[in-house]
Amino acid sequence: MKYLDEYRDPVLARNLLTEIHRITTRPWTLMEVCGGQTHTIVKQGIDEALPEGVRMIHGPGCPVCVTPLEQVDKALAIAARPDVIFTSYGDMLRVPGSTTDLLALKARGADVRIVYSPLDAVKIALANPAKQVVFFAVGFETTAPANAMAVAEAARRGIDNFSVLVSHVLVPPAMTALLESPANEVQAFLAAGHVCAIMGWTEYEPIAAKYRVPIVVTGFEPLDLLEGILMAIRQLEDGRFEVENQYPRAVTREGVLPAQRQVLAVFEIGPRKWRGVGDIPDSGYRLRPEYARFDAEIRFDVGDIRTNEHPACIAGAILTGAKTPLDCTAYGTLCSPRNPLGAPMVSSEGTCAAFHAAGRGLSSGGGFSGAQPLAQVGGPAAETRR
């Protein structure tokens, strides 16, 4: 398939790995901040093929996973109301709240619906004027333009039975919080290509300069990630700390300006709590005062929610890279994709789900995962598709 197979070529992958090994002279610690990148790295065994001492930390790059438990419990409280049609992308339905999840609530009779766009929720509100229709607006900067457009459209058309439960988070403040942590070990970042496709990379330039860390905007295919890792290590070895773009086929420095304007017309930047990280100033979007009537938290008065994390789940430590799924006593036993205890095992971008799908730690109890990295096999590239 054009634009996919070219980035899954085993020969080119081996060449990139050879160059990474050639230039690496000391241990380095890199972090990717994107769940899609994490899945490719783990599935292809890229982290296991790197030089000894080069470590990949899987950061808080899964928007479903970093959605705080309080927001999930608020969603459950709203969705349980008989006058509500609750809409969401499918990956949020099985994220555990303190007592249940949206899918179980749906099975018990709640009107919970999967949609593929927030504008679908607007259409549902138009078709059901006697119901309150709520959309769960979760995600990084990538999904914010469409959610802003839906709110603006509802306002323009006077659709007063539509609202959004907002849980948007922003990547650069989270990176700053990680770098300022006393426990920080990250020396370079692979930035998420899809976020930068919308926002560009100007926000990352002061981070690279202040904290002296290389940041490489990177795509999602195996060759993208290997080249991004190579570019980051080359900077580290050279003593440079710049923002570089490995993903020019999708990302420009300025990003998509009309999308950014749409977001800031509807949302403003404010504090946001991240699951596993805590409260980070200026790290999320909230509705501007002129759109506050579309805020589901205000409309349904669910501001004071007390939560209860499962005691066996170490999702917080996994999301910050402090631990891996293999450090969790529940991984693969109490917690699996069929019976998840935490969001990182539910989401298609979660680190625990990535490890489980690759079979890591499930049979041998540790060590090399047994994955067949694209860089180490000569089979057809089609076998590596996600």
C-alpha cells in the first residue's frame, strides 16, 4: 500500500539500526509521547534492537489513558441519567471508572452510543429534541478542532440540548512537568506527529532550549521511529538540543492555522489533571465563557466526584514511564484486555495493551519478547501492519 509499505522496508530498517549502533557511544534515555508510536515500537521490537544502554521510556501519550478517573466517573454519572443520550468514541466505553464503565452502563439500559465524529452527536441532538445529548470530548490537540467545530455549530444553530464533557490535554506542558520532576531521566523526546500536524512545533522550541533536550517530531511507522531515534541520538552525541522534523510529509513548523484558530475561538487554556501525573497548569482546554452553556459539567452539576482507583493498578507509574507493565503484579493475570483494571490496558494506544498484544512477559516471564522486529526479519512488510 503506497505510503505505508515504503515505511516498513526491512532492509532500510536494518540500515537505520546499523547507523544507530554506529554513532552511539554512551547510554541515552529517550521518551516517545504518543501511544501509536509506543505500539509500533513494542510490536516491532524496536526498543529491544537498540544498542545496549539506549532506553525507550513510554510516556503519557495515550489520551484515553491520561483522562483522569474523575472525568470518567463524571461521564458515568451523566450517562446514567434517563434524560441523556451519552455519545463517545468507542475507546472510552471500556475504561474503568471507580465502580463500572460506560459499556456496562449501556448493557444495563443507559443510552450510550458510539459516534465517529462530534458532529454525529450534534445530529443526534437535532433528531432527539426531548433528550440531552452529551459528547465526551477527550484527546490531545489532534481532536480539539473537530470538537470546537461541533460546539460552534451547535451555538450557531441554537441546539440547546447538546453539550460536551471536556477532557482535552496539551502535550508541551506535560513534557515540561516531566522534565521538572526530580525523578526525570528523559534526555530526548520523540514528539507526536499527529499533534504537530495540527499545532506545528513552535511550542517545543523553548522547551528544547530551556531544558537542553533534543525533540524530534516523528511519525508512526517503523522507519519513521527508527529515523526519529537516530536523529535524537545524533543530537545527543553532538551536544545539540534542537527541534527537528522527521515527519515532513505531514508536519510543518506552523501547523494548520485555521484549525488552531477554530480551537481558540471555542476553548481557552487552563489547568487540567492528568491521570498518573496530577494537576498541570495550563495543560488543557476548557470552554470559553461565551460557550459555557455547552459545558456538561455545569449543566449536570457533577463537579464534586470522589474516585476510587483499583489498588492493584499502577497505571500512574506506567503513564509517567516510572514503571513498565512488567512491573505490575496484575499484568496478564488480574488485568488483561478482556478484564482491564486500568485505562492503559483498554485503549488501543495504551502501553499495557501494547505489551500484552506483543506477548511481553506472558510466557517466558521476562527477557526478550520473542517479537520479530521488522529490522531483524526478511519477511514481507505486509506482515508488520498494525
